[in-house]
Amino acid sequence: GSVGDSPEYDVLVIGAGLSGCYSLYRLRKQNIKVLVLEAGDSVGGTWYWNRYPGARFDSESTSYGFSFSQEVLDEWDWTEQFSPQPETERYINFICDKFDLRRNMRFGIRIKTATWNEQGRFWSLVDSNGQRYTSRFLVTAMGVLCDPTLPNVPGVDDFKGEAFHTARWPHEKVSFEGKKVGIIGTGATAIQTIPEIAKTAEHLTVFQRTPNWAVPLHNAKITTEEMTEIRKEYPKLFELCAKTRMCFIHDANFDSIWEASPEEREQLWEHLYAQPGFGMWLSNYKEILVDQKANDLVSEFVAKKIRQRVNDPETAEKLVPKNHGFGTRRVPMETSYFEAYNRPNVQLVDLLETPIKQIKETGLETTKENHDLDMLIYATGFNAVTGSFDAIDFTGVDGVKLREVWDEGPRTYLGFTVQHFPNMFMVMGPHQAYGNIPRSVEYAVEWISNCIEHLRTHDLSRIEPTSRGVAAWTEHVHDVSKGLLANEVDSWMTGVNKNVAHKQKRIVARYSGSAPEFRERTAKIAKDGYSTFSLA
Ligand code: NA7
């Protein structure tokens, strides 16, 4: 292109969550001119938007923090085993202050279109105010769960009381005192917030469509002395996370359920159920996530726990999932969730029996009755994985639209790149291994920034995956997803969102092989000089 056509930045990054912050840190170290564009008014992404009461990690705090800076590891104290949202937001702000990241960030900017200019080899982004930004490379750091969705029921706009989606929670304190509160949804978010709201609301009605297999989080404080001990173990901890399938500290169990006696099973399950974190899900017998019979047994154990913890047998029965097995959807972690239903001010409404008819000025009407409400909370989830891409009009080579390329489900090369969209890199895009997200974010950002560095040092200004590469990777992602019971169940992990018209069919949205395998395969491509890409 002509001089007038040269881009203003080397790299534009969309999003200032963990992915965007680390992208900026890395790229700037490489002397690359970067600008981060963020829709929110500050940094933090997920931890900026999700301010609902009870929001916290289900990952161990110490395993969730960034590992890239020894100084940060030395200076930052986590105060809880599973950090609550305000502390995590402070942590991300601490990182941004420490490395002066805000200098290269712009806030309150919602990108509407992203268009590839083939002649000039650059990306051109336009925000909702019509402002234009250009760069040689584009890094999408938009998060896996960032586009909240409301129920597709009549009357959502009619309700006259206070109404919030959990992912758009107000910055001001919300009071539940003396109020009749309703909440729609019983996913990981709702299960965190319901016990908190129940503490002060005059009345809380939970509108449940699909119950979920939640297990106890067992959160606890971390003392300063404990933090000193933890700090010494950081190298070991990150080594462990690098080995495990989903980057958590919970290692796989290679024991077979069929070689254990019923007493031994019961013993292991009691042990795991009493452990903090995802152990019940991730350190269980090797068959439980792939073999229906094994899954039925562990599901029965968790069902028994629910029945023991909920006083009213009818309510307990409604809380036991019937159509999917334990661990086949993202397992919500709970703190006194089931006990919340033992409170006199909490009521469970089973929408499978009595579906929502409409939302009205005064509350919510099911096919059976009217529920008058002062406040309605939508814990109804997200247009996941590809939702943030749907929200921007991406145009690649020859006017190709990303929405069309992904019409039948995502097609990527290594989860990082897409054919027809040169010089675009995705952090936590589809077909990547998620799990304990920051571990995956660090790897993805390093892969991408190394690739950009390689291109620069080799005087290359264009990279695009080949159709052969995309076909092979997409097939590989589909192959490794086979056999997992989770991939035969509707959830955000299989790309289903009943509130979004084009999300009714299951797709392979994420890389469900192991994270070490993902890293091994993608690192090999880098080591071979990215020769499987078309480079120019
Ligand atoms: P999820 O896990 O997608 O949960 C959304 C919940 O909202 C789920 O229980 C849905 O029921 C329910 N929902 C959605 N739409 C409706 C309508 N129209 N009517 C009734 N109920 C509805 O989102 P979360 O925010 O809880 O968690 C997202 C992730 O964030 C989580 O996995 C963690 O990784 C962090 P359904 O199951 O569709 O029947």
C-alpha cells in the first residue's frame, strides 16, 4: 500500500481482561507499538463485569494468578483459597499499575467492525462512535464468556422493578433487604449468588430450568504465614498445572472404578467431596467422564448428598439433575447452596414443570402462577466462545465474513488463527484448551507474541493459515472431542444457547483434548518456523 495506507499501530488488542493485559505486557517488551481497546471503563474483563454477590474463583487463587513475573508472585498476597471478585479485580489493577499498562489502553470503546485491508496489509477497526484504528496485526482478547444473554421469553422489557444480568451487575451496592427477588438460571453463576442473596432478601424465588451437579467449594482464608509457605511452592505449583489436563492443580486419577469395591468407591468419593476445589470432577476415577455406567454411579453418590442436604424431599428431587450426568457440564462449585433451600424465605420453581409464560411489569408469570417481584436477576449465561466474535462484523480477504466461515461451527488453525483473516490472532478463541484460564492465556499470548516476533525478524508482514491446515486442525479438534460424555450434552461448552437463534445445534467449540497435548502440537508448529502457514 501507499504510505498513507500504513497502519498506525503494530498491534491492536481488543479487550483488557487477563488476555489483553498480558498481551500488552509481552508485546510492549518486544518494542511493538500496541494499543488495547476495551469496552468497559477499566481493566479486568470477566472480573470487571461480574460483580454479583458471591462471585469468586473456582480455581485455587494461587494457581489462577499470573506466573510470568517473579516480582508479582513475591509481592501479591491472596487472602482466600478461592478469591472473591473484588480481590481479583484489585489484583488485575495491581498488575496494570505495576507495569504501567493503562498508558497503552483506551476504555469505553466498543468495536463494531474489523476489516482486513489486503493492499495495505493491515486491520482497520471502527468503534461505536465511528472512530477508526489501524494496525498490522490484530489480537482478539475478548474472553470466552463475555456476551451476556437474556431469556427469550415475552416481556423482558416490561418489568418495572430492578433488573440485572449477573454479568452487568451495577457498581453501586445492590440491597435485597425487604425485597421480593427472583432469579432465573441455576448455572455456576446462580449457584454462587443464590446463597448470598438468600441471606438478606425478604423472599427469593429461584426459577430453575436445568438443575446442575454442584459440589462444595470449601473456601478458606489464607493467612500471611500460609502465603509465605505457598510462595516457596510456586515453582512446583506451576509445574503441576503445566502437566494436568485442564491446567488445574487437581491431577488425574488413573485408577479404574471397576477395580474398586463399592466401599472403596464410597471412600474416595467422600474424600473428594470433602476436598476444596475441582477434585471431585478432575481427580475422580478415570472412567467417569467417558463411560456412562461409571458416570451413573458417581452421579448417584452426588444425588445422595443433595438429598441429605435439602430438607424438603420434593425440593431435593427437583435439584437432582435427571438428563445429564455428573461432570458432563461445567461443575458449579457451591458454598451452602443446597442449604439455602432450607431457609423459609427461599422457594424453588421448576420451569420444566411450569415454564415461564411471560415477564410482566410486576413480576414473572409461569404456566401455573404469578410471582410478584421487586427485583429480577438474570443469571442466564452467555453467548459463549464465539459470542464476542458475533458481536463484531469481521471482514477478511475478498469480503469474506467470519460469521459465514463459522456458520457450521468454528474452523480455525491451532485455535489461534482463521483462514481468510490474515494477521489476526485469537487469545482464548474457539478450539483452544481453556480449563484454568490464566494458564491457557499465558501460553496463548506467548505463542502469539513469539509468532509476531518471528514475522518481524524475518521481514514478513502477512500470515494466514492454509485451507489444508484449517481442515486438519478442525478435524483433530473434533477427533479429540469424541468419547467425552460432556460433548453429548447441551451446554455453553458445546456451543448451545437456547436464547440465541443460531446456537441451537451442538458444535465442537473448545479443544477438549489435554492442555499438554494442545501445547505440544502448537509449539511444534512454532518450532518449525510456522512453515505450515502461508507467509509473505
Ligand atoms: P450458564 O452456565 O450458561 O447458566 C445459565 C443458566 O441460565 C442455566 O441454568 C440455564 O438453564 C438458565 N437459562 C438460560 N436461559 C433461560 C431461559 N430462557 N429460561 C430459563 N432458564 C434459562 O451461565 P453461568 O453464568 O451460570 O456460568 C457461565 C460460566 O461462567 C460457568 O460455566 C463458569 O465457567 C463461569 P439451561 O441449563 O439452559 O436449561
